[in-house]
Amino acid sequence: MESPGGAVPGGIETAAVDEPDRSGDRDRGGTTLPRQGPSKPFPNPLKAAVLLKAGTNAAVALCLATALVHVLLVFLHVAPPNPLSRQYSRQVNAWVFPLFEQNWRLFAPDPESVNRQISARTMHTTPDGRVRVSGWFDLSGVDDSAVKHDVFPSHTAQNMLRRAWSSYLETHGGDDRPRTERALMMQKYLTDIAADRIKDQRGGTFESVQLRVITLPIAAPAEGPGPDSSAAAPNPVETRCLPWWKVTSRGN
């Protein structure tokens, strides 16, 4: 039996042992809950807001700088020739052409006075050394068929080939010799249009392409009613064959 002083038989005294408080490990129903480690610190909302504001300011500054550079380069392009535009003509042309070209045709349109039929043919060298030339492929005819009876015709079908040829005439003149970087760019642009369309319509393999442009003048209307009135004689039909141009390897 235990003595009043807390001793037990055999000379061993009892010692008080502190039991850990496990009341926090159980819920009110007596179910043991898992222990949770130290909580992770939440991200600082003030720091995140500062970073977001800094990124937004940088994006806005970049957009404003790009817009100002664009306006300046376009202004130099449309302004009368001056020392600044001549000094930086290469940079101005590289930025403006061909996506941001500026002209006055929207406000003072120059209606077409001729019809142009642009055709192309290809040349391919066989493994045995023979050269094969294809027949002419009517590029403008494909555009005309795509526009005809279409309520909302594609801008590319209406203007891509026509504008490419107009720009080629402006940069090359009548001798088909490119003398500027823009002339070389327009020559390659016209070549790529012809090569891509031939590849899509005909397929096959070819290494060179040649263009032919037939200009058909539109007859002027008669001066007025009456037996003495007569229409102006139309200009003769003009046929122009361009040189053979190398293209990147195309075909099956």
C-alpha cells in the first residue's frame, strides 16, 4: 500500500510526471487531428503590387517609344527630301516598306487606264541536263476569277499582284535593272508571288521563273454624241517579257 508520504513498498518513491496536453490534438468529437507544422509566410501584397506597377510602366514606356519612332520614320518618308531623310534613307525605307507605305492615292486616286494580263512560266533542269520550260500561267486570271461574283473579295486577290507590278515599274523603269535595295526587294517580292501561286496551282519542280506582262489600253470614250464624234484611237498592245529569275528550290 502507498504510504502517506508518497513512498511505496520496497523503498521506491513516486515522482510526478508531466503529461503533455493532447487536448489540442482532438476535436470535440474525440477524433485525433494531424499536427500542423509551422505556417508558411504569405507573399507580400505590397511587393507584388510594386512589381506589377513597374512592369506596366515599362510596357507603356516601350509602346510610347515605338509609337514615337514610327511616327518620326513615317514623317521622314512623306516629308520633302531633306538632309535628315537622305542621311537615314536606308533605315526609313527598311521600316516603311512594304507594310507602312504611304501615298496619296486614297485622297487623289489615279484610276487604271489599262488592263494588264500578268503571266508566268517556269524552267526546270532535269538530272540528264535537259532544260524544260512550262507553258504560260495566267496569274491575273486567277485573281479575276477570285474577285468575280464575290461580294467581299480578298484584298490580296484585288491588289497584291497589281501593286507589286506597279512598285516594280516605279523602281526599275524600262530596263529591268535594279539599282537600289528597294528595287531588289520588289523584284524578289514579285518573283515570290509568281512562284508561290504556280506551286499552289500547278505543283511540280522548278528553279527559275519568268514573267510576261501584256498591257491592253482601255479605249477612251467618244467626245460626244453625233455623227462627227469619234473615239480616240487606242494605244497599241504592249508585251513585256522580264528576265529569268532564280527562285529557291520549289516543288515536290
